[in-house]
Amino acid sequence: MPPAAPQRDTGRFGKYRLIDRIAVGGMAEIFLAHQQQEDGRESPVVIKRIRPHLSKHTAFVKMFLNEARLAAQLNHPNVVQIHDLGKIADSYFIAMEYVSGRDMRRVVPKAEALGIPFPLVYAVKIASCVCAGLHHAHTKGDLYGNPLNIVHRDVSPENIVVAFDGSVKILDFGIAKAANQMEQTRNGEIKGKLSYMSPEQCLGKPLDCRSDVFSLGVVLYEWLTGFKLFTGESEAAVMRSITDGKIYAPSYFREDLPERLETILMRALERDRDKRYQTAAQMQKDLDAFLDAYDFTPTALHLSNFIKQLFEEELAAEQRRLAVRAAAAPTSEEALELSDVADALDTAKAMPAPEPEPPAHDDRTEPRTLAVPLSPAVSEALEAVARRNNVPAGRMVAELLESWLKYR
């Protein structure tokens, strides 16, 4: 979940301190936030807040919360944990585990851009981890052992994250079903994800765990061959490709693909779900057996090193910027409106660069002066934050400005 450029709408949100807006979609906006623990320390979480226009749809909100409550019962190392959900003021939200890493929609293209082949065994290892998380969800029961019948419905590269520590996480359990109810209000936004749907999903049939198995097969096919399996000029064309189009054996695109791995893929991609893997655990068993027989079996450490190598520069810049954002974000005692600061920085962006300071001045001992017009209330709040972080207020504003201009 890589935080994007600094955005507005940060500040207090109930017991959470919003640090950075990560993304905005048709259904929700997503924030990196801090939650204060009982011992006074703060831990990072992700807040997914329903967009205001959807909060007015009672049926959507009810389904969104019901599905999220089911997903909140999942507890597995390969599934992003939901910590909290409900309503604060007029906003419905989900608070979930923060994963510092990158989703696979970005990982594979990044490797290609750098001229680094994405290792076959890494793709298989990640898919095995996804199988483990899916099987946990598919077989989860309530307190009385009754199946919850959880199906992800949106197994796609953007919902599979590889963390910088090498762990693999599935995002957004419990969200897809509610999102599907609102797709008609998001014209043009579902085409990309449509490519990973199962045939029964396209046909509107009741879904079970085998639908997620098919979707994972589509994802793994793409990772291994570099080709998207189902495409078309329109949504209807993509759906026809999924339900009726020819599925070429992956070796058609990649001659060196091991036959054993091709067999696994083609079984996962059976259109007749009775011929498909009946559980994600069955698919994982075959993937793991393939890895065990391979010359090299990657560990979490290998994945960690690979992802860090790909995103080394981004990661360093992200850590520097978030440190500034966290220092500037308001505490319960400081009513700092970052939107006001954003307005000031937007104004400063259009201003000429300040004159260089004389060499005699030292940023470590004297405040740095910038031509940034701030209201008295904001200036006072910034000074309070600067005192808390033991830095001159002018220097802190300068760092924030530098970060803002760089990532806008």
C-alpha cells in the first residue's frame, strides 16, 4: 500500500489520526492513519472511508458493513486483518492492518521496466501464499461451526500485496460483494478487474470458493506468461472471452514453462468448476509440491530482498516524507488544520524561490525563513508541533514544503 502524494482531508477522525491519503476510488477513500495504544504508543492502520454519496445508499451501507463484519472474523497471516468498522460522524469506515509493501499490479511492471525478469518461482510462491489465505476464508465458520461462505470475488493483482518484509497479503475481503452492487454508478471503472472474473461470476451464478480459484489461475497465468488471459474492446467482449474464448496453454507464450506447472494452471482454469480444483488448499498442495521439486525454493527473505531492490528509491523517499507528515499531523491537543497548511503551500508553490540565507546563519540553531503566508492559528499550531519534535518551526515548514513540491 504505497502512500501517494500528500493530500488534504487529514487530521482527527475519531480515535484515529489521519496521516496521509493513499488513494481515492469510486467507492471509498483510503488513508494511512495512526491509532494510539493504551501504553501511549501509536501504531499505523489503514482507514477505508466510504465516499459521501454512497453513505446515503442504505442498502449499500448495510451490505458493506455486513460483509466487513464477516471479513473481520478472519485471522490469517496471508489476509489483511480488519480491526474496526462502524460510523464516525457521517462517515462509515473500516480500519484495517497497514501493510508496507507493493501490490502485484505494480511489482511485475516495475521489474519489467528495470529489465529484471520476474522469477517464475516467486510467482508460484506468492500464489501459494494466496491459496493459503483464500482457503482460510473459504472454510471459516461461525462460533457454532456453521460455514460463513466467504468468497473474495475480486482476486486480482491489485488485491495481492507483497510486503517489504516478504509476507504476502490478500486485501479487501468482504468488500467486493458490496462494490458489485454499485458498479452501475462507476461507469468505466470495472473493465480492468473484469478480466479476472470466473465464468460463473460473469453469468451471474451463485459463487463458491472455486470462483476464487479460477481468478487466481488467471492472475498466475499473467505473471508467468506476461500476457493477459482475457481481453476485449468492451466489457461484453471481455465477458465473452471468459465464458467462451479459447484458453491457450501457457507454454504457447512461454516455451520454457515446466509441464508440471502448466498442468496446475490449466486445472485451475477449467471452465467447468466441477473439473477445477475444488479448494484453494488443493491448488496450494500442487504448487508447493512443484516448488519442493524445483532447484530453488524462495523464502520470505528472498521476496523481501527482491521487493526492496525493485522499490529502493521509492521506499527511501516514502519513509522521509511520511516522517514529515507524521510530525505535522495534529494530536488531540493541537488543532492543526492541514488543509490550511495545504492552501498555504499551494500559494507558496506559485511564489518565487526565497533568497538564499547568508552563510552565517545555521538551520540547526536559527529558524529558516520562507515566504509562506500562514494564518496566526496555523503558525501557532506549527510552532507547537515543531517544539514537540525539537526542531525550529521554520525548518520544519521548509521540509514540509520541499516534500510537498516534490510529490505534488
